[in-house]
Amino acid sequence: METRQQTPNRYVENAPGKFYVVDTCNGCGLCLSLAINNFTYNDDASYYYIYKQPQTPEEEEQCKEAMELCPIDCIHDDGGKYESINDGLYY
């Protein structure tokens, strides 16, 4: 029997832009400790997401470092290739 892996989905809370967090986040908080100006957590602190895209080269580097060090590999950079669809929902 063949098993399929589910493709992770972006959290809808992510701010529009190139960096985003997917639903495999386990809420460890490493990203927040590295890029406090860009990450925050949901209401029950079970996962983190990008609430503000980087605005400075320093913030960009911090987000890249968080992405590289994330133990779950749930932070991604799509290079800004996706635009808003369906009344502001992002995928």
C-alpha cells in the first residue's frame, strides 16, 4: 500500500509577501527569538507565523536565519512569486 505525504499549507495569518510559515510548525519559538520583529504566535501559542514581512536588510537576514535554522523546516521563501487571490487569501 502506497502512503502519501500531505503537502503543508501556508497559515492564512501570514502577512502577504515572500516569507511564510506552513502548518507543520510545532510552536518551538526559535523563529521568534531570531526575528522578533517579523514573527508572532497564534492565540493559543501553538504555532508561529509571519505577521510583518521584513522591511530592512537586517530583518531580511534575521528571517533567512530563522528559515535556515528552523528544526521543522516550516519557514519558506517563495521569492514573492505568489500574489493575493480570492479576496486577500494567500496560498
